[in-house]
Amino acid sequence: MSEELTTRMLTDHIFEEFLPLHLRGSEPVLPRNFDCLKALIDTYETSCGKLGDYGLKYVKYFVQTCENLPDTYTFSHLAKKIIDACEH
């Protein structure tokens, strides 16, 4: 299996673990919470590796997460979900 295919499969797995089911297939939203978005991307890149060209297709889910963040969630909850997904 090529390294590129392995990387893509790992990226798909990480986002399947991270994403809540209600966000999959939902309509895109415009980003406004750029601090949250930058923090999620930084957490991903620190824990999982560079968010390459293939992984950029998933940024829309980070945007949806940041824009629809429930009051009961803190950024540390999101960061932990990313870190946990990268470790599996």
C-alpha cells in the first residue's frame, strides 16, 4: 500500500472518530470563530501531523464544530477528541 493511501486512510479514520454524527452531511457554514478554528487545526497538526492537501477537505467540519459548539463543550473537550482520535 502506498504511503499516500495510508495517510489518506488515517486522515479519514481520525475525522470519523472526531466528528459527531449530526455534523456529517450537514450544510456548510461560514467561519466566524477563527480562534477556535485555528486552535483545532493547531491541535490536529501537533497531535496527528500536518493537515495535508487531502485533509483540507475536512476543515469544513472544524468550522461547523466551532460555529455550533454547545455551551456544555469547552475547547479542551474538542482537543481531547482530536488527540484521542490520533492515538487510535
